Amino acid sequence: MPVELTLDVQQRGAVRVHAVPSFAPLGVDAFFTDRSGGVSEGPYASLNLALHVGDDEHDVLENRQRVAGAIGATIDSLLFVNQVHGDRVFDASTSNGNDDVDADALFCSTPHVALAILVADCVPILLADDHHVAVVHAGWRGLRSSVISNAVGKFTGSRNIHALLGPSISRDHYEVGPEVADLFRHVPNAIINGSGDRSFLDLRGVAAHQLLALGLNDANVAIAAASTDSGVTFFSDRAFRPCGRFALVAKRSS
């Protein structure tokens, strides 16, 4: 079974991050941002990193600058993509800064390239081995498609892939209709019955099931203890609308 991991809360400059020190031996610095340390206001307070949710663009760019500094990058070298709930993995190894591409995962084999994906209930997934790193955005649509297998497939021939499933909505707070639940009934314990035809879906349970089915060692798959359920520490689209987005940020140092 995947292990539960408590993230390491750190202050890096203006922002508080939830770091993943267990990936440091792989040469990867990675963390999750939370809602604190930014300049956004109202429902986006304060560290919203998304440009598409109605927040002031200047505030978002200032927030991104602060997060870039926390990973030892500049805003021009912190790479975001247009996330579309699809299955495309963008290879950032030869990227020259921000690319206007549609993708839901980023992969890199080059040191010092900072990758970021945005979430607010979907599962942020960190993947790494001794030479590569990837970040993945996986909601139910991504889990239904091939975003996880496509990302793992970039680690050609690797036998030492580590995975962390970051803060996302828990099963007890993620109610879905039968059209979604029926897609995942084959996954053990992923679905529990709600009222009427409604069910509750364990997104991280499905993601972990897929990673193990792809051959990852269960000792190398961890699930963050934190969730987005309350919308207080991390943005949650189910808890509050409109809302901002937090990020999984990762960079290879070697």
C-alpha cells in the first residue's frame, strides 16, 4: 500500500511552502504552495497562481514571481502550461521559458528548469527518478484518459520512479454522478455510495492504483496527508467558488 507522507512546512521568502524533502536524494527540490504569502484579494487571497480564474493579472504575476524565487528561479524560467484536463505531456527539457501550449503534465531531464502545475481539488502528482522529473495534473478526466501513463512513459526504462500524490480533495468530499462513478468502479475502494444515484470518488486512490498498475514499487508511492477539503489552507473549487489555484513546483538541481 502507498505510504502517507506529512509534508515539511517551510518559509521561503514571502511564501509558505509544503516541501517534499524525501525527493532530495533524487536531486529534486519540490514543494506545494498554499493560500498564504501573496498579494491577491477577495476569493483569490492571497497566493493565487492562475491567470484564468478572474483574478487581477498583475497580482497573479507578482505571486508567480514570489513562487519562482522560492524555487530559485525567475518568473521567466518558471514554466506553466495551459491545462485542459487532457493527457498531453510537455517535454520541457529544451524549453526556453514559458510556452503557450496545452498540456496537463510537464516532464524534464534538464537541471535547473522549474516546472509548475496548478490545482484546486484535482490531484497534483510529482514523479522523479535519478535523472528526470515530472509534474502531473489529474482530475477525473485526466485519470480516465492516459495522463498518468503518458507521464510515466517518459521515464523510458527507469526502474526507480518515485511518486507523490499531493493535497487534493478527499473521497468523503468529492461527490459525483453515475456518469463519472461508473468509469472507476473497477478500482478497489475508489467508490462509496452516496444518496440516490450519487457516489463519492477517491481521486488519489484511483491515481495510486494506476501508478502501481504501471509497475511502480508501492514503497515508492506516497500520498500526502493534507487535503484541500476545507479550502482554508489550499484552494478548493468544491469548497468555494470562485477560487484561486495553488501549485506543485519542482526542479532538478543535478
